[in-house]
Amino acid sequence: MKFRFRSKWAKFMLTIICISPLTMFAQEKSQDAPPASNQTGILFFAIIVLLVSLVASLFLLFRAKKMVEKIKDKKNRNTEQQFEKYLQNMDSSQIEKILLAKEKEKNEGKTAGSSGSIKSVLIVAFTFLATLFPGHSLLAQTPTTKSGLFSEGGIIITITLIMIPILAGIALMIVKLSNMLRKHSNRQALEEADKFAAYLTTLTDEQATAALAQRKAALDFALINNELSGEQMPVDKKGLVSNIETEGYINFVARKKKAQKRPNIDPQLSKLIIWYFGCAAFWLLFGTTVGEYLGIKFVAPDADHLSWLSFGRLRPVHTNAVFWGWASLGMLGLGLYIVPTVSNTALASIKKGWYTLYLINAAVILGTIFLMAGINNGGGEYREYIWPVMLLFAAGVILTLVNFIQTIAKRKTKEIYISNWYIVSAIMFAITITVVAYIPNWQNGLGETIIQGYYMHQGVGMWFMLFTLGIVYYMLPQQLNRPIYSYSLGILAFWTQILFYTLIGTHHFVFSSIPWWLQTVAIVGSVGMVIPVVAGTTNFVMTFKGAWHKVAGSYTLPFFLVGIIFYFTGSLQGTAEAFRSTNLIWHFTDFTVAHSHLTMYGIICFFLWAGMYAVLPRLTGREAPQITVGAHFWLALIGLLFYTIPLMIGSTLRGQMWMQGKPFIESVVQMAPYWLWRAIGGSLMWLSHIFFAYNIYKMLSKNETIDVKELALAKLVQQTTANEKID
């Protein structure tokens, strides 16, 4: 079947696709408009559907248009001209292969040839997308009464839940069509490689020795003194410009530098790390999907009436899944790569790594089920898992500690690199705080409150923060290709964090019944945290000194840079919250929620993403698409800002209302628009996680694009070798 595509039809279909979702906003005259809150829910739902539809449509349009232009270009272009273009863009080693093959053919007097054919396929997706959103959309408002269909937010959420499989179907369709396009492109590349190989064998000796040899000499040319001086017109006589390529590239996106090849690591260890990353990505997507649903409930609280889906049960499901599932497995996976690497030795035990993976996944799965069923540990925040479930997690962490210590003990370097100090210490603290938090001996009365403050803060600061800082101390210098600015600053930050962070747990319980002196100790410890934060930030920023230009051309450095910025601002924000005067305003408000997301998401998540994007290409040899990595970065960053800044503003106003003695319900009403922004920001963050999961899939997928030049040369060498054997 011939592939035909005219530009006017492309424009027509794009118009239909883009306009169709807009019918969701169509409004007719109504007798009684729905309440403002319901209009907000409708608008929010429409924005999500519209955004997903537009992204899907533009993606498919771009892929199809690129394919069509490629086909048209090949039809209009002389085949010999295309092959000459390939020859012009070859490097010195590729030309050398051709010359060697021609030399062998000259000696043997043999030539060979092959032929192929070109087939084309595709297009139907555009009309399908257009039909997904007919003119009379479900959200188009018709004359209604106060008791209309959309008078309750629960209806909106129900429709949203119905649309989830539809949107998933759209995503699946995009994947399938992308695979079709890639397979079709690869078929064409195979056929073109056959033709190109045949073309190379038909070149005359004069062409091979003159044109190719001349081009090779140009590429092998090295500058000496004044080649670029003078007033002559710029002519590339010396082969200074190479690898000229405009086809198949998104011109409005800056080209990023590919990761450098590293020595291969143990395939078994590589497989283990990949499984850690895959499970982490799953729990991130699962946990934030639950969080997305909870965010929508702030806009439409009557979404459902099921006890298993109540806010009180789903909230700990969300926090514990991203804490123990996503962040913990992501950190441990990166630790499995870093600890043996900086120790210059093999991991002590691959089996222990697998056992840890099984135990932690089992803990999160069982913990999620128990929480949704209403079986929990009581009111302890972040320790809602019952002790048998948390025991599984603790056992996995203990196995990892033994594994890492055994690995470091047999290191081939004299010193213990600073990353290992941070990582091993973080695991030790994780075991300590878990044991302290779950043993009941000292948790009677106010003792439980004090232990809760200790556990909550040490979990964040001495497990997640300490571990990820260890990751940064290895990955950041490696990505910048320069040493860490100051080893001494790293040690200062390490010991001062251990000294001060272990004291700050109770700064969340200022003006409570716990002893006043203990509250003061927590405040002093919070102020003392300025030392490790400033030391660490200075160390990281000064490592960037002289290499800021590398940020624009890197996949990973923007993630590191954002993480460093939030490490400084978010940590000092925690110090600002600790004072008694600020507690009066911000405590018990959503300001704490904004702060926790600013730190856990802005610091921990961005550092983990940076590490994964740096390590996975080394394990698989494949990189994620540049456009989707960029989409992940910007959606996550913008979503985080949309989430946190409105909450901080609204919470400050809310705290002032409480201090003025205004009724509580007035503060709830005032927070409504800020909670809407929270839902929008959370939706963008959740969407970025879908891109992240897709990027993980692309880095693990074995589907590769065929290089016509390399394949043709391989065929040429293969033919020449076969001819030699025959002779």
C-alpha cells in the first residue's frame, strides 16, 4: 500500500484534533449555573483531558509528518545523490573500511551487489483522535437545574475515573504507532543499507582512491598554526566540518551531549540495579497516582464513599509508597552502583541485593493493603505500617548494610571515598530510627510524641537526605568530569549534619506539653543546620565553577542543579519554620505540606532522577529521548512550583486568620483556590512521572534505530571476508 500524505490534509486533521477537545468548554444558556466549585472541577478535568489529547496529537503528527517528509525526500532525490551524502558524512575510520574493501576487491578482481525494495505504511490515528472528543462532549453544559448531573463533584470524579482507561488507551496507541513507525523506518534503512553496500562495490578504483582518499586526508587533518587566518572565503578544504546532519532532528530543541561509554560492569549486578530502578519507577507512579486522586479530593471532596478510598487511609498509602517504595529503592539501586565503583572492587554479594529487593517490595505491597483495609500503627506519621510489615523493610536494609560494609572492607583503594561515608551512615541511621520508633518501651504519653518527632525528622534527614548527598558527591563530579571542590567541606557537612539534625525532631511540637528545654534544643539544632547546608551547597556550587556551560548540553546536570537549589532553599526554610514566632503562623497549616514537598520532591527526587539518567545508559547502552527527558524535567519543576508556592501563600494567610480569632470555616473557604493550584501542580508532577516511566522503558528497550552507513559497511566487510574464504 502506498503511503500518501498531503500537507493540507495534515493541517485539516490537526485543526480537528485541537478544536475537538475545546468543545468541552462549550456552554449554552442555563437557567441555574452549577456552583463555582463544580465549575472548577469541570474546568480542571477538561484541562487534563485537553492537555493529554494535545500532547498525543502533536506527538503523532510530528512522527507521521517526519516520516512522510522522509519518504517524499527519498522519492524526489536521486539515489546516487543520497549515497554521495552518506559518503560525505562518513568519518575517517568508515572511509578506511571502504578503501580496504576496495583494495581487496582490486586484488581479487571481484565485485558484488545487492538490491532491495521500499514499502510504506501508516495513517489513521488522526481521525481516531478526532472522534474521541465529538462536538457534544460529556462536559458540554446544557440547560440545567440546581440538581443537574454536574451539581456534585462526585460525578466529575466518576467521569474522570472512566476517562483514565481511555487516556491509557491513547497512550497505548501512541506506543503502538511509534513502534510501527520505527519498524517501518528500520525496514527502509535495511533496504537502503543493502543498496548503499551495493553502490560501494560498484565504485571505480579512481573514485575510491581519489574522492574517498581525499576526504579521509581532510578528516585526518590536524591544525598547526595559521590555517584559519587570512581573508579567504570559508571553504571546508581541510575537513573541519563533519557529521553534518539535519534529517530526523527536532530543530527547536538544543542538542544534548551523549553519555560517554564506561567500562562494563558485572552483567548480574547490572540486572539487579535495573530491577531496583524499575521497581522504584513503579512505586513512584503508583504513589503519586494516589496523591493525584487525593489532590482532586480537595477540589471535590464527595468523590467517593468507599472506606478503602477515604482520605485518611489513602494519604499514608501515598506517603509510604513514595518513601519506602520509590525513594528507598531508587537510593539503594544507585548505592549498588556507587559503592563497588568507588571501592574499585566487586559487590560482596549479588544475592543479598536480590533479597533486599524482595523484602522491601513485600513490605510496601503488604503495607499498602493493610493501610487501605484500616490496619495501621496509629497516629504516627510516616510509621503507619504495622511492625511486622516494617520488620521486612528493616531486614532488607540490614542485609544491604552488611553487603556494603563487606564490599568496602575488600576495597582496592586506601581511602574510603566520601560517598561511602554518607551512604553507610544513612543505612545505619535508618536501622536505628526504625528500631527506636517501633519499640514501645518508652512510648507512653508524651514519650510517643517525642519519639514521633525524632522518627519523622531522622527518616527524612538521616536516611533520605544523607544517602542522596552521598550519591551527589560521586555523580556530580563524575558528570562534570572534575573533582569535588573540597573534601574538607564535605567532611564538615557530614559531621555537623549528624550533630545538629539528630536534635531537631521536636521543633514541630513547639508550644506543646513536652518540656520547654527540649523545644529549645530542637530550635537550636535547626539553626545549627545552617552550617552543613551552607557547607554542602558551597561545595556543590564551587564544583560547577568553570563548568556552568556544561549544564545546557547535559541531560543530568539540570536535575542536579535544581536539587542543589532546593537543598539550600528548602533546608533553610525548615530552619525558618522552627522559631516560635513562625510556628504561631505556619504550624498546623499546609505550609508544612509545601515544605515537605519542597524538600522530599525538590531535593531527593531530582537527585535520584539525575543519578538514574546518568547510570542507566551505562548499564544498557541506550539513552532516553531528549524531548521526553526535557518534558519530564520541566513538568516536574513547574508542577512543584505550582504546588508549593500557592500553598505557602494561602497557609500564611490562614495562620494570620487564626491568630486574629476568625472562625475556622472561613480559613477553609479561603484555601479553596490555593488547593486548586495544589491539584494543578500535582497533576503536572504526576504527568512528569509518566514521562519518567516512559524514559526508563526506552533506556531498557532493545529496539534501536538502524544506522544505514554502519550497516552498509558491515555488509561490505562481510562480503569481502566471504570472498576471501572462497578464494
